[in-house]
Amino acid sequence: MATVRYEAGCDAIIVEKEALTEDFFDLKTRLAGEIIQKYVNYGIRLAIIGDFSGYPSKALHDFIYESNQGKHLYFVSNMEAAQKKLG
């Protein structure tokens, strides 16, 4: 991650939801927080593309909503939306 940020000058990454383990979306595992904190520490913004409506967790939906209001992490439905957020 440091190489991508400092040698390549990349400050934004787009990831498809399917590339992440389901544990990422189970907030009790704290995996999402640990991973996202690494991106924030390196100054890399992240957009995750996918359909998140199938997750029943209210906590996850609240997390997605709050993330989308910020400047570091976005949950979006398609590539166009990801590119627009990361502009």
C-alpha cells in the first residue's frame, strides 16, 4: 500500500465487493475497521463497488451511510459512481 501511495502517487483505489471476504461486512469481526484504517493512514481514498442491500445488518447500513458522507470511504453501485466520488 505504501508503494502504491508514495512511489506511484496513487491516492484512490476502487475495489469490487466480491474481492472482499464476507467478514469485511460483518462489523463484529472489526476487519473492516482495521483495513479502512490502513487506507486512511496512508492517505488513500477507497471506493467499494457492489450491491449492499442484501445485508440485513442495520449497523452495516449505518456504517455505509456514514462512510459515504465522509472523504475516505465510499460504498457505491457502479464504476461511474466510484470514479465520480474519487474524482
